[in-house]
Amino acid sequence: MESSWGNKIWQKTQVFIIPFFVVGVWMMFLYMGKEGNMGMNNRQVREWPALIKIAREKGLTPDQTYLLLAMRDAENGPAGYEFGVKAAKGTDLDEQARWAAGSIKANEARYQKLLTEGQYVGSRRTIPLGQGEPVDFIEFMAYKGSPTGYGWAPIDAPGMADSEVKMNKNWAKNVRSLKGKYKKRISEKGVVLE
């Protein structure tokens, strides 16, 4: 039985049409996924609701919540060490996030107190309070914001490996960038973090 002229054309063109159709559908799902998830990756989709809930429980402001989200991505630690909190190593995301949220809150209060008292809030432990240029809260958190005074991402703590120092040097810049990106993305979508 001979094929009709239309069937012959279809057989020849389907080789080209089907792959384009498949790629088109795939791209449509990618686009819809980005819009539906605010451009978030799979880990963020899974973790952000829990992190935002913990931020609310701890009484973080929206700005501090953006910082918590940014710190999670900057640290990018494995399970049980998601925020790089050594005191809570081997726990879970929720416990790591509670420690990080507590640190943000405590250090913001410490930072504001130093500013109110007119003291220098410096970025390096080797520069004493009262000298040098003041820094923003993220840099303070990075280099001085911890009970030890060495910060969340120290660069001059005793016994630090060179690799850790190199990694921590960009922490404040990365967190600041991520925080701004997340704040913009979330506010553009009309989501309120209060």
C-alpha cells in the first residue's frame, strides 16, 4: 500500500518537528518553574519556608531574614552543617538556622550599641575599636560578630588555615550581594516577610 503525498511529507518533517516541540515544551516548563519559584533552585524551594518560619520565631526583621537566607547560600554547608555553625555541627537545618538567626539578632544589637556609643565598628580584629573607618553590619558580622570576637567568617583568628582565610575574605561581599538579590526578587513578587 502506497503512502499518500501528505504522509510522505509528514514522515520527512516529523524528524525535525518533534525535537523542536520537545525542546519548546521543556523550555516552557523551565520558564514556568522560574516564575513559580521566583527563580529559586530546588534546595531553596525546599529550605526557604523553614528558614522564614524560624526567622519569624526568632523575631528577625525582614531585613535580617534576607540576611539569614543569604548566609545559608554563602555558607552552602552539607546536611548538619548548613550554616557552618561549629557549635551545632551534626544537627539539622532547623538547629543550624536557629543558631544563625540568634547570632544575627545578638550581633545586630551589639553593632547598634557600639555605633550608639560612638565606638568604631571595624572589620579587622587587629584594628581596635575607636580607630579606622566604620563598616556596615554585614562586614561587622563577618569579621567581629561572634562570642569570640573573631566573627562569622574570620580572617585573622589564631590557627586558621590559608584556605579558610581565602574563602572567608569574600564572605561579606557574597552575603551582601545575595541579600540584595533575594530582597529584590522577593519584593518584586509581592511577598511580605513579616
